[in-house]
Amino acid sequence: MSRPFIGIIGNQTLLNDEYRWDGAGRMVLEAVRDVSGAIPVVVPGDADMAPLEAVLDRFDGFLLPGGRPNVHPEEYGEEETEAHGTFNRARDGLSLPLVRACVERGQPVLAICLGFQEMNVAMGGSLYPEIRDLPGRDNHRMPPDGTIEEKFALRHDVTLTEGGPFHGLMGSTVIRTNTLHGQGIKVAGSRVVIDGHAPDGTPEAIYIDGAPGFAMGVQWHPEYNAVADPVSNKLFSAFGAAARDWAGGKRPQQLRSA
């Protein structure tokens, strides 16, 4: 069977403060290729460049990767502050309706870090601008110094809901992950089920209740060491299987809360 095609929503970056380009991290591309068994294709994160209706039928699944810009708070009814950081309204304009369309169609969608937050906002949820400023919460941001291995090192456990989809996927209720994010879920969106938490209570794993296909998101970065890391490998393998099902006309069982 031919490999499915995965559309990876790109991030906009300025090179030397003047040359704009859209791209995706090499680790994400390699995880999709080597673990999901799919062909990764970068889709410009801009609805004007890649209209939703035009891209939906071109791919067998979509991956919303992490990125430095944040979802604009206007998307969840709040005013912009300095704490909200930088934004990419063009990606908001594609990613948010893309999530809703994939959920409705049953088309596989995997959301990572910023994508995790986009998935929640797309379904009507809201975000905290800075997790580390909340009482009792830890600093989940990437360490400012060190090697790439040190920055992406496994740093905390995630406790999964017993009997939930992530428990079924991972085969355990406790997994170990990295952490490289500043924002996090404040209020879960409609049908967004929080299926895993960090020790400080920060939501780390979600799925869309009743979605007729694969619709899962993680706050950590599973693309790092995805071939060797058992947690990352299981997640990307399941995503790839869902994309192959979609490509073959099959529709997976609905995700339901435990």
C-alpha cells in the first residue's frame, strides 16, 4: 500500500529580518516519515496561501506542530497583553478552522504544543498566557541553555486517565515526557477531554470526544527521538495507522470519554 500524505502546517519565520519563509522542523518531518510511515508535506500556515477547502482533500491527515507564535487571545475572547507573546494571525486563520473541519470529517489530526493549544481554542476553549506565573505551577518552558539533547530531555511524568484513549494507546497510566511550552489550557473547549496532566495539574494530553477519527493533541514535543522513545513511537505510529485508514477509505472508531 502506498504511503499516506500528511499535511504539516508550517510556521512563518523571518530570515535576517527581511526574508520571510514558511517551514517545519526537521524532527517533525522525520517522525512522520520514519514512525508514521507517511510522506510529510509542509503546508504554508496561511489561509490565503493554502485555502482550507483546497487542502482538505489533498491529504490523508494533518499535523499541527509547535511554534514560537501563540494563538491570538482574540480567538478566545480576551484582549492582547505583553504576557501573550507574539502571534501569527495567518496560521490562526488556517489551523483553527482546519481542526474543526478534521473533527467533523473524521480526518486524522495530531496536534503538538502550539497545535495542542490551537486544538483547544478551535473547539471554544481558552489559554493561560504564561503557566509559570500561576500559583503552584512549574516552569514548563524550554531550558535557555544546553545542548539540544538537554533541551528536549524528559523532565516530568504525565498521568493519563485510566481507561482513556491515551492509556489504551500507551499501555500505562504514567508516561515520561519533555516540556517546552509557556502557555497552557485554561478552559477546555467543547468536547475537548483532558486525558493527561503534569504533576502540577497542567493539561498535557487531549482528545476530541465523539470525533469520528483520530483527533488527539499533546502539550509536549514527541517528535524528538521519535523512533527510539516508546511514548513518541506509539503516538506517531497510531497517527500513521489512522492516516492509512483514511487513505484506504476506512473510518476509525469514535474517541469517547472513559
